[in-house]
Amino acid sequence: MKFSKPLIEGTLIKRYNRFFADVTLKDGKVVTAHCANSGSMLSVKEPGSRVWLTPVDNPERKLKFTWELIEVFGGLVGINTSYPNRLVAEAIEAGEIKSLKGYDSLKREQKYGKNSRIDILLEKKGKPPCYVEVKNVTMKRADGPKHPAQFPDSVTERGTKHLNELAAVVKAGGRAVMFYLVQRTDSRRFSLAADIDPEYAKAFEKAAKTGVEAMCYSCDITTDGISIAAPLTMDLPG
């Protein structure tokens, strides 16, 4: 996935009210950018960090920039949560996710469960449907290869609900996958942040025992674009 326009570098002043970030551009101008990330952004919102923005031409949009990247521990992190589903879908269609090959169709945002939509539905005649839920991962609480990227970065009742619904898919005879996409370039391992949301960790363990699969991939990130890179070692319960 390529960014639609060349990114503009700046320095983060602060992120606030979930969807806003004040940034000082290199020419000294201060702008407010849209933050397409409703999570806590723990570990990826430190004031003074280098960040990159996309300029927006839409005259009807109030905020003229979108925050895309931040530099953490010397590497780039993609904070825009509108990209992971697209990145995973593109990788599946390109045959880059070996364990998700062999399906004839890929559909996005299909209704399932209790008032939910699955991120990706894979189908092929004669095979059970495969439901893929994608989770964006940005948190890493310490530098170095021994320290894992982690999910979630805050309590997520919605995430727990998705695990329960994926377990129901397996019980009904389908295939279900929880796909963690780490939008970082500095991670070799992944684990759950059970200290932040113990209920999510319990739901994951239960879902895994039911037969829900887990996958985790890192990303290659530059100021030109983002693409899925390689699977990470997962330290998970269940």
C-alpha cells in the first residue's frame, strides 16, 4: 500500500481527545491533524517524537492533515487504523499469507454473529468458510528484540466479543482466524497484554482451545508506504 501523497514531516506536540494531534511542521507552523486511531496509543504518542502527515485537499474537511507515522526507538510505526484490513486483504489476494491460500473469494465487512461484521470472509466451494478478524497492533513498551509488541493497549470489550463470536464460528463448523497486524518495524515477538485487559486474555485462551487460530505479522514501513512483512513468534495462552 502506497501513501496517496508525499508525507510531511513534523514534531508531535500532543495527541488529545482521541482524534486530534497537534504537530509542529519543519517550517515552524503548528497544525492539527486527524488521528485515525481511537485506542489509547500507549507507547506511540510521546510528545517531541518525529511524525509524518498526509496533506488533505478536500475543502469540506476541517482538518487538512492526517497523522500516518511516528518514530519510536528509531523505527517507524503506522498509527492509522484504517489500513490494517486493507493490508491483510491485499496480502491474502497476493498469496503472501501461506495459511490463508486456496480460497476463491474474499469479501470485506460481512455481517455475522450478534450485530458484528467480520473484517474478511474467505470462501471456496467444498471448504468451510474462513472468518478473519484483523487487529491493529502498535504497542511495544520497551526497546530491544526481546520485548514483544502487544495487544490490546487498553481494555477492549469489543475485542473480547469478537473472540467469543469467532469461537462460535468454529463450533458451527467454520474456520476462524484472529489476525494481529503489527504496524511496527522493530518487533520479532508478539504477546497479549494480559495486565491491561485480563478478560481479553481469558477470552483468547478459551477461543484458542475451541479452535480459533491466531496469526501475527509485522510490517515493512517507509515514508512511501506500508506492506506486510513476515510472521512473528507468538507467546500466547491456549
